[in-house]
Amino acid sequence: MIDIKILYLSFHNNLRKVWGSNAIVSRKDVFTKLGRQFLVPKQLRECALKELTDMKLLERLDRDKVKILDCNLDLENSSQFFTNLKLN
């Protein structure tokens, strides 16, 4: 079974591609992306945001703003990614 954290890392990587690291975006934009691209139901988006915050991929600045934090894991370098997951 695939660990859900892999999907969160993928989502975080997508956010960094669109807005860049350390960018401050609206919560609404993050929720829209969760719904449209990752098909997360509305009632679970707040939970997903909390889990992304717990993983230190996002930081809640206030009620309506979220900061995209930098991550050392490069998903574009698949060999490094799979080695870290011990899938190679």
C-alpha cells in the first residue's frame, strides 16, 4: 500500500512549481488546487491542510494565508526519491 505522505509530497512539489518556495498564497488557492488536481473532497481539505502543516511542508500564517515551505527532497530526481523510499 502507498503511504499517503507520498501524495502530500507530490502536492507540495506541485505548489512549489506554481508559486515557488517560501511563497505566501491564499488558503482558498490551496483548497482549489486540492480539489481540482487531487480530487480531495471539500470536507477533507482542511484535514489535508493540517497534515501538510504537520509535515512541515506548509505553514499557516493566519486564517487565510499559507506559506509554502522549502523541502530538501527533490521529487524531480527520481533515483534519489526512490532510494529514500527504499523502492529501488
